[in-house]
Amino acid sequence: MIGFSVNGKRVDLDVDPSTPLLWVIREQLELTGTKYGCGMAQCGACTVHINGEAVRSCVAPVSRASGKSVTTIEGLSPDLSNPLQRAWLEEDVPQCGYCQSGQLMSAAVLLREKPKPTDEDIDAAMTGNICRCGTYPRIRRAIHRAAEMVAKGGAR
Amino acid sequence: MIGRKMGKGIERRDFLKVSVAASGGLLIGFQFPGINTLAAAKSATGPKASADTFEPNAFVRIGSDERVTVIVNHSEMGQGVYTSLPMLLAEELDADWTKVGFAPAPVDPKYNHPAFGLQMTGGSSSVWSGLEQFRQAGAAARSMLVAAAAQQWNIDAATCRTESGAVFHGSDRKLTYGQLVDAAAKLTPPAHVQLKDPKTFKLIGKPIKRLDTPEKLNGGAVFGIDVKLPGMLTAVIARPPIFGAKMRAFDDSRARSMPGVKKIVAVPAGVAVIADSFWQAKTARDALHVEWDEGSMQNFNTSEMMLDFRERAKTTGTSVRKEGDAATALAGAARKIEAVYEVPYLSHLMMEPLNCVVDLRADSCEVWTGSQFQTIDRANAAKVAGLPNEKVQLHTTFLGGGFGRRANPQSDFVVEAVHVAKAAGAPVKVIWTREDDMHGGWYRPAFLHAIEGGIDASGNAVSWRSRSVGQSIMAGTPFVAMMKGKDYDPASVEGIDDLAYASPISRLSRTSRRSMCRCSGCVLSDTHTLRSRWNVSWMNSPHWRKRIPTSSGVHSFTSSLDILACSIWPRRKRDGANLCRRGWGGGSRCISPLKVTRRMSPRSRSQMVEFACIAWYAPSIAGST
């Protein structure tokens, strides 16, 4: 049995500890917002947080989450109240949308570490998240917008 | 550019022709959009009345709760059709936009593409082909709602007006669409409707936020890979390492006993491992030992193929277009350039790898997948399932990118899933790993494209000679009929046979377009169309705006000629630079992926302007349709 918390809820699972966390989240826990893109930490679509750190869940064995706190896109805020989600809405960021869960989860860590990121900070932090539709300019604008919201005392 | 400035340089008819050719040549039952669309828009069973909904036609459903659901017959793969097409309908309906939603259409002939005669999405064609279809469907619904209100008020319908989801009469009478649902459902749809004067549009042409954004920000959007059915198993397939290879034998002694594995079966696509979960299926698949008969492609390599292309390019191919005497015109040109573009095979590489869910029963089959070819996918699934088409339901999910890969004439990713479902004895989801997807073929074909061009002393293009070599997309597919009467594949000469520019320079020069258009450049184009030993397909994406490899060369070379002209004529220089800076071309002339292998006079200048052009155009890439 492997136990950890997901979006604040405790789970105990009977699962092969070498199974990538991604597939446990998607299949056992039925949280399908976290996406499979490459399976080799190259595209960022599977990004989740383990104890607040951005992790590529497609290569992280579920054992790595043991005893820890996992946050998925569903836990960022289900009602779209997170400044990043609000900024993403205002900038109309997604196209096909498949990569956006990972983009948001990476951006969340960036904003926590750098509340006022420059374009260069954003490019550096987001470079591991690929968008095949090419929404990068809007992602960058949305991160700046979210940073402004937080600075002005938006919900965080 | 074409979409943005339509009607200025390119006539609308030409635009349609170009667009249809751009689809990969699905010129089946081509007609201008709008014709017969009202008939097509009528629900097969007439208006439906249920307790609380009004379905005046196949494209809209209005509830007593005021919700307006637009049924969209095109697939949402990032290009925005779940917003743009509802906008068209809501505009004519005078709906309250905050109450408008969308639903994917089931597979039915009434949802066929008005121009292509199939239910499908591709070729940057959804909005132009749906323009009148969706507007008419909205106008028809509006007219019935107005008639219902007029009946209740016992007045002439012509004295009513509509706004934001309600019918008004005078200043004191108002009935919302939700209140009129029952009454409107009893009326007969109108035979003709009056469409709005575009000057009065409230939605069309305005920036509107996408309807599908919220669910793409909280994990709610369901892509094919997210579908889950009760009792569903997951399969991963061991696929041939070489195109055309066939499975000879396999040893599953290790894989069979691995946890979660239910069945391991040979299917036409390879060897399918069916398990409780993806990771179990994938690890067991990797533990299989499969012997392949590698077939005729085992010694094939692309470097040798490109050498062969270069040899072929020395000889004249099948004539595609001939206007005037291009050789003489080139000889007399003031400036000449020549370029050879070699573009590689390209995988579509959607972010969401291919997948398909199938629930096969004795007398029914349900399929969930991100499809761009619903009519074809359903028919192919039905064939494998041994069921008539109407017993097969195909549910279109969100597509994590399409780019043409999910518009597959053989429905490869659907057909194999039905085969797996036959063996699984339970609902099953087949998932391609990223490697499976990347190795899986149906690439955009590699091409060699050599172009020579010349301009006269005033900067007018006077000669354009083009020769291309590459593999046919249509040959060996049901679309081979498109090649009838031609010795080449129309999909392989996009931008060549329908060169959209009477003279390239005329497109860039605002100040003298009129006179330029009278300048008739000489054009000579030929091509070597090679029959495939393996499958290739069309590709579309924001980066290669046109999906057929030769069009990239055309656009790049056009730019080169334009800039060459700018360099010798100051006024052009200014115009050209301004137009480039303003994003003229809308990114559709993006040329960055090209490899320029050879360039002749004037060597240094043309190379310089070529790369300058990349820098100017690339930032304005935008999705469309």
C-alpha cells in the first residue's frame, strides 16, 4: 500500500510502486486533467506538484509521492478562482487545451518563487512545457497578468 | 492573408478553389457554401418537441431554461470551431451569448461538410463552409420563435423584434426564447429565411472569448484519452518496426504472466496486450518478443531517397501548368534567383497521442475518439465490426491537436481498436505511446522542390519555373479518384498548379497592384509524382500553414522574388518592408522549416533577404478557421 494525499484528500492504494504517478492519478484516481504527452519528461503535459514542487509525473514512480502531498490541476482550484486560471481565461490562452494543465501547474510554481517574473524568467521556467498549438505568447501574457493580480491582493 | 484580405487581390471564387485544393483535394460534390444548406439544416425528423426543448433543426436546441445548445459538426482541435460556429448561429438567432453552449454532432449525413460531402474537419474550411449553414439554422429558429410570440400576442410577426434571447413587441411586451419553446416546437420550419445585413452584426467580427476555455483550465475537458467506461480495459500494441513489416510469430511467455494482463492477441496492426491499466499493458507489451517479416522497406532510407529525388529533378516531369514561354522570359530577366527546397518527412506529433475507445456488443458498436473524419471512421469501424453503419455510434471528443493525422482515409487508429475490442470481450481503450505515435507513419511526405524565377527591371515577375519531386498522398487511398484524368497527385502540387499569384510582385505592391495584375508572368511547372510504398498524409499546423510540402517552397520563393524586387526598386522596397512589418501574410507564408540547399545569382543578396523574410513573417503566426 502506498499512501499520500491528493488535492487534500488522503488516498491509500494497492499499486506497483514503480508505476508512474501519472497513470495512478489518471486511472486509479480518475483525475484525467493531468495528461500523458511523451512519457519521458520532455513535454510537461503531466506536470503536478509533490509538496509544492513541479514534478513530471510520467517519470516519477508513485512511490515518490508516498507520505507526501500531491496537487493536480483539479486541485489548483476547481472553480477557476486561482489567479492563473483567471488570467488564462482573460487572455483566452488555450487552443486544443491538451498541454494547458501542465502549463498552469508549472506557472504556479514559477509565481510562487518569482512573484514578479520577467519575460526571461517566464521563458526559462516554462521552457519544459510544450504547446503544439503555439500559445506561448498568450501564456506569457497570462503569467504577467496573474502576477499583477497577486500583487494587487488577488486570492492566492 | 487570403482569409484576411479576401476579395482584394484574390477573387472569392479563386479563394474557394484554393481552399478546396488545400484540403488535400477532397473535391467531392463541391459546391459553393450556402447552397442547399437550409435543406441540409432541417432536422431529418422535423422539429422536435419534448417537454422542455425546441429543436427547430439539426444545429440548435433551445431549452425552457434559456440554454441555447449549438450542435457543431466540426471537431474542436484548438482552432476554435466550438466558439466560431456557435457565434454564426447565435448571431442570426439573436441569442443571449451568455446562454450559448456547444455539443459535438453525432455522425449523420445531415452534418456533412457542405462542400466536401463528408462529416469531417480539415483544410481550414469549417468557418467558410459553415457560414451560411449556421446562419440559416439560427435565422430559421429565430423566425419560428418570433412566429410563436406573434401568435400568442395575436399580432403580425413582422412587427416583432428580437434581442438577447427574447422576442419584443412595442415597449412593454416580451417573451423569452425559453418561454416560447413549447409553442415554437409546434410550428413548421420556414422554407426561406432572411439573413441579417452584416452591418447589424453583434457577434460576428467581434472578439469573443472561447466557450471551451473554462473546462480546459480545471481538467474538466474530456479528450479521447480521458474516456472511461465501466469495466474498460486498456490495450497497447506491439507495432511493426518498419513500415509494411508483418508479424511472423510472437513469444508472450513472460508478458502473459505479468500483473493485470488479460489477453495478448495478434491483430492486423501487430500484437495487442490487453490489461487492466495502461502501465500494465505497456510494460507487458515491452516484454513481448515479436518476430517480424520486415518486408520490402527494410533497406529503405531517406538519404538515398533524396539522392534519387535529385536525380529525378534533372528530368522533365508531368506538366502541371504552362503559361507563355518561361524559358525565354527567364533568359531575358533583369534579375534571377533559383532555389532548391528539400523538406523532410514530418510526423504530425499531436500533443495527445492517438487513442480510441471501443465498446463492441453483439448488435452495436460505440466509438469514442478525437476524429477529423467521422463519416469515414464510422464506416471503417462498421466494416470491421460486421455491423451496418447505423449500428455504430461515433462520439467525437476534444482533440489534443489534429493537424490531419486524425483525418485518416484508412481510419488506422479506429479500425485497430475495433479489432482489439473483438478480442477483449469488454470495452477497451487503445493508447499509442509517444514512440508508437512518432513511429506510426502517415507522415507529411518529403519533397524536393526546385524553383527558378526572374524579374524585370521594374520589379515585375516575368518568369516562374518549378519542378517538384515527391510521393503521392492520394495514391492507394479512397481519394485516388482525385487523380483521375491527371498524371499527378493534386495534393502534391499545392501552390504550383493553383499558383495564387498572377505575378508574385502584384501581391505585395499596394500602390501599383492594378497595373501589376495585368503583367502576365510566364509559368512552367512540372512534377514527378511517385507512388507510395508506404502511407503518407496531409498535415496542417500553425507552423506549416499549408500542409502540402510544395506550397512551402512556393511561398518562400514568392517572398524571395518580392524582396528581390524591393531591393532594386526603392518604392517597392518601402512598400515591401512596410507590408512585412505589418504582418502581411498573417504568418501563412512562414518558411522557417525550409532547408535551402542551393542558391544562385545574386547569391549574397538573395540569401540575406530570404532570412530577413523569415524573421518578419514568423511572429505573426495565427490559427484560423
